[in-house]
Amino acid sequence: MITSEQLRAARALLQWDQKKLAAASKVSTATIKRLEPLAGPLRANQVTVEALRRALETAGVEFIPENGGGPGVRLSRPYDGK
């Protein structure tokens, strides 16, 4: 499960705008714009969520699950800016 907060934070870590995430994930910019302002788990079909996750993980983002301190994200390796 990914939250909208994690999605926004992951984009910020990568310094990606919504258009760059849309291109990397093949999810429309309109869908990303609709999902990001909503609090909590992403309210989208599983294919969309997995496409977003895969694109961000490929770029080096690691999703941190809820473990008492709240879910989060971090870079698993230095981001090369591509």
C-alpha cells in the first residue's frame, strides 16, 4: 500500500514533477493530480498503484511501511538525476 503522502515525498526526493512521474509510470498526469491531494492510501486501481510504485522504485525510492512511526520513503541509492 502506498499513501498519497508517500507519493508526494517520493517525487520530492527525486526532484520529479508530475509530468516526469507520468512519463516514467505511464500513468496520466491527470490521474496523478487527482491522487496526490487525497490523504491516506492511494484510491486507484491496483494496476495504477503498481505502475507508480514500480517507476519510483526503479528510480531508487524505497517505500517504508507503517512500523509505528508512520509510513515513509527514502532513497535506496543515490539518485543520478535521470
